[in-house]
Amino acid sequence: MKKKEPVKISKPKKNQSIGIDRENYNSYHIYLSLILLTFFIYGWTYSFKFSLDDELVINYLNKFDNTLDGFLLIFRKWYGVSDYRPITIASFWIQRWLFQSLEPSHSHLISILIFAILIIAIYRFIIIGRFFEDIKKLQTFAILSCVFFIVHPNHVSVVANIKSRDNLLSMLFGILASTELIKAYLNKQYWRVLLFIFFITIALLSKLDAYTFIFIPFLWLSIFRSLPYRKILIALFITLLLFSLSFYIREFFMSFLNKKEFVNATLTNAGNPIVGNETFVNKLSITFTSIYYYLKFLFVPFGYYFYFGYKQIILLPLFSYINLLGFTAILGLFFSSIYYYKKNKIYLFCFFFFLISIAYALNFFIPVSGVVMDRYNFIASLGFCMALAGFFSDFYKEKIVSILQKKSFLFVTIIYVICTFYRTSAWKDYFTLFNRDLKHLTQSIHANRLAAGTYINFAITEQESRKDYNKQYTDSMIGLAEKYLDIARKISDKNSVVWENLGICALYREKDSLALTSLRKAYQLDTSNKNAINYFGFAFWRLSQLDSAIFYFDKNIHKETSFGFAANNLINLYIRNDRKSEADSLFNVLIKIYPNDKKLQNKIYQNKNSTQ
């Protein structure tokens, strides 16, 4: 019998990378097609206005001047006084510096551009990762994964909501980091570890959900590379080392923060029913409930709302049908991926990708705001999109052009596109979002309270910014606020912020005694509610009970970390009641506490001009 000649493996050429030639690796026509599809789906958001939480980011950015010192100050400030996302805020600062303003149109356009770049990064991640040996099948799989990720409606709240730029940046830089580490492993270019550290640091400084991408290269190695156990253990050690190093670098940046400005924004049971009920069985129950909803977001392309929370999602018995469905679904997906492991390893990779990415939002380790949100599912959904792409690649075993013409593919993508367009239309502004969602959120305290607070803010801002304000408009806003506050109060009358907002509405309508009653209730329910204390003092002032007003304003001043509403109100009270010496004394105290506070300096300047 003739002995077989050994197969010769040619050495990659200079312009080749892990067996992929330059033409396939730099598929610019594919990049262009994916970018055009992205703009087709989301380009119309360019005409959208600000929506949920967008203006909170804009107002936060007002703390930082358009100077180099202002830019550097971003890295020394908490985000929302409880988190740290300086890269996200820096991106808004750069936008404001370039355009001299923060128009919603520019912000939406930048979100679309970042999303388009993310799609290209996903394509390169798949191609470089060689999830299939056959180049044509690999390219088909990469294109399908990107198409599904573009059109899936789960992503609307990230792309159409300006505030969610943090999600886009964390995933973009996270996937760039994973790609560099995979390159380092494949080509033994270990200098790329430095690029990994650079990208993952930026990702973690955008949002902490980027932690996923520290583990993805190890997951890829374990599943797609036949390594001996010794090398797998070495890779695991490297992964844990990089994890520690990445978070150490983040902690280094955080060492420059002013710790006094930190506010521990603890959740209440209105935001998550597990709060105050954190037994092991309850945490297990809420975990399976969360899994049910996250899988539902992926398999059922509708039912996305801007907030859930209590009592929209309640703490269920462990063996409730929703928990059993969540448990059965995740178990079924796991065993299915194991069953198909020899035929196609992609399903097991996708399963663990999903599980690792969504772990932080399952409410087992820490309770998250709203219990579940579709934007928490943003990174994890890539696992689903890749699995769906793998299914179509396996089922048809044809070129990409042929698959794109299949009725089943067209049916799925058209359903996704219709649902995505419909959901995107809700994000045109605050009003369209609330009108669309609140009729489905009749049991959510926080959703109704959040909408009410937004309408109150619109009314008060209009009233205070213009002498000839449209009273009919502001009255209608307050009326809507009262409507949603009444819904929230009927769900539970134990929420301090609901009573606070009812008090503000009463102040607007000049029903001061009613305002005092509501604000007293808010204060009794939560004595640490600074806004309630401030308005409580304001209600006393309106009723000419100055000693009580001064007491509560002063109480709040000691809780504030900068020159805030309470200090401003107390100064105004002294000035308008001809108590100038007390106002001057308070100014002197505040200057010592906040020597560089620009709002305080402006207040002092205004006071001097008014007395001259």
C-alpha cells in the first residue's frame, strides 16, 4: 500500500492574516452595505428631539467648561454622583466643542455613526475569530450576524436614545478589545495585549457592562481551539489577570474623584421588588424571571417599554409558571447547544456569550433599576443574533446572496424591520414615548412617576424662563403630571417622590396648604429626600411661616455637596424679607465651603448688582 504524502501547509503571505486574504479581510463593499442598512433603519432619528433622560446628560455636561481644564475635570467627577463614565461624558463634551452646542440632531447622528462602526467591528470580530474554517461560510455567517443585529428591535432604546451612548461606546471598545486579544492568541503577537488593555479601559470607563469582553477571548479559545487542559488553564489565568488589571486601571482613574460628591443611589422596591427581600430563594426567583424577560425580548420582537419596575414585575414564587418558563428555556438552549456541539460549535459559544453578558442584570448579584430593561440586553443580544445567523447558515448551506433571497430569511428580517421602525417612532420625543408606553405600564410606580416628573419639569421650566409663558401649555403639563401621579399613588401610597411631586403640582396651582400636606407626607416617608425637604421649606415660605422655612432650608444645605436649591432659596428668603445681614453671613459661610463654585459666584455677583 502506497504511503500518503503529508499535506503541506503553506505559510501565510505578507498580506494574509490567519488564512484570510486581503480581499476578504478588507471587504469594503460589505462594510458599505452594512453602513447603508444601518442608516436605512435609523437614519430618520436625525430629526428626533430629546427624549427620556437625554437632558439629564446635557444638564450634567453644563458643569464642564469648553476648555482643557473643563475637559480634564470630567475625569474627576462622578456620573450622576453615583457612577463613573467619563469617556461617555467626554464624547458629549467633544461634540459640544465641535458644534458649539448639543443639538439633538447632531447627537442622534453621532449615535447612528457609532452604531455603524460597531457593526463593522462585529463583522471583523467574527471574521478574525474564524468561527468557521470555510471562508465563504464564515463570511456568510458574519454578514447575517450583522444584519440581524442591525434590524433587531431590542436595540432601539440604545440607538434612538441619546443618553444610551454609554451602551454603544462600551460595546464598541469592548469588542475591539476582544478582537485584539484574539489576534494576540492566533498570531502570537503578544504586543496586542497592550491594545487590548487600552480598548478595554476605554470601554469600562464608558460603562461597566463592557466586562463581558474580558472573558470572550477565553470563551473563544476554549470552544474553537483544541487546546490541552494546561494551556486552557494558562489562558484562564491570563484572563483573570487582565480582568484584575483592567479594573485596577479604572480604580486608578477613580482615585482622583471627590469622594464627598458620591451619593449611594440605593434602589427602593418601587424600582426593584427584590430590595428588602434579598433571600437566596427570592434572588433565585427574580433571576429566572429576568431570564424569561430577556429571552422574550430576543424571541418576541415587541413589548419593549422605557421602564418596568414594581409592580409591573413582581417578586414571584420560585416555581411560578414564568420562572419555570425561564428555567426551561435556558436549560433547553444549553442542552441544544451541547447536542449540536460537534456539528456546529457556534451555538455553545453564543449560549455562554449571552449568559456572561447578561449576568450582571439578572438581579442575583445586585438588584438593577427597573428589574429588566431591553438596553441591558444590548451586548447579550449579539449571542442571539450570531446563533440565528448560524441557524440560517447551517440550514441552507448556500452563499449569502442565495440566503438573502429565501422566504424564511425575508420573513424574519421584515418582521424585525417593521417592529424596529414602530418602536423607533416612539422615541421621537418625551411625549410620543410616554403616550406609547404608559398605557401598558399601569402597574409601574416608577414609570408613571418618571413621566409625571418630566411633565412637571417642562411646566416649571417654561414658567420660570419666560415672563409671557403659555399658561395653557403649562396647565396641561401639570394636568398630565397629576394624572400619572394619581395612578402611581393608587399602586402604592408609600412612595416619597410621588408625594413630593404632588406637592409641587399643588404649589404650581397655588394650593399651598395642600402642598404642605403632600410634602409633609413625602418627608415622613423619606427624611433623606432632599428635594422634598427643599419644597417643604418652600411651602412654609409661601405660607409665611418663615422660621419653619429657614429650618428646612438650613437642614438641606448641610446635605448638599455644592451650592444648590436649598442655599439659593434661603438667600432669596433673607433678601426678600430685608434680612440682609443674615444673607451676607450665609454668603460668607458658603464661600468657605464652596470657594470655586461658579453658581455661588454668580449669585454673589447678582446680589451685589441688585443692591447697588
